[in-house]
Amino acid sequence: MNRFLSNATNKVDAKGRVSVPAQFRNVLARLDIQELYAIQDFVFPAITVGGPDLLDRYERQIDGEDPFSPDANDMSLLIHGGGIFVKLDGEGRLMMNEFMRDYTGITDQVTFVGRSDHFQLWDPVCYEEKRQEALSRRLAGRPARAGQGETG
């Protein structure tokens, strides 16, 4: 399978590294993704991580705007100014830097959440709260309100 599915929670070690789940590393290997692009999610307190195609998708959206418009400038500020490239170390670990920790509130554990062509890094408690909210809405047949939807 060439999709990021499921979720897993791993511990952050004393040096600030966390092991990326094996099933996610397998997808990265199958897709030959060597370098990862990470950005703050625009809806959730999570970090969205994907290959170069994720950045390409955002840039295509920016390219569809007037380059001098406030929307294009806002998007570039967030996508280019707020994104970073990261790599896994030889052990399949990702460094949880300040950029990631500050936005998510992650301390000693990270929940990896599959989102099809990318994955996200969440604080485990926050993820479970948001997952329960989404499940409750779906079971009640209510659509998400602004600020509760998905990105992508």
C-alpha cells in the first residue's frame, strides 16, 4: 500500500528524536521519498509531513492566484516561511524540533496519524480529543463547522 493509514504513538527520546512507525517508513521507502517537507496544519494543532509533492501541491495553489494578491502572499508566507525540510536519521527517527513542539504542544510522546498521501504529528491527548469530536459529528450526521474540517 502506498498510503499513510492508521495511527501510532511513540515516545520522544532524551535527545528529542522519535521513531517513525514502521508502516509509515515502508510507505516512504516504496515512494522513494528521501526528504520530507513539514508545515503547520491550517486547521488542527498538528504538523503535516509529506514528500516534495506536498510542497508542490501547495505551490500550485499559490500559482493559481494573482502573485500580488493578499491570498497569494498569505499562502507563500505560511507555506514557504512556515515550512521546513526534515530527514529521518539512519534509525528511522525524526527530530522533534522547537518548530514542531511549539505548534503542537508535543512533549514526551507523538501520535503519527495517516492522512493518505501525507501524515501528521500530534500531541496524543489532543489527537484523541479531535478524533472523538469528529466521530461524534459523523455519528450524529452533522458536518464539520469552519475550523473543524480537514486540510489538504
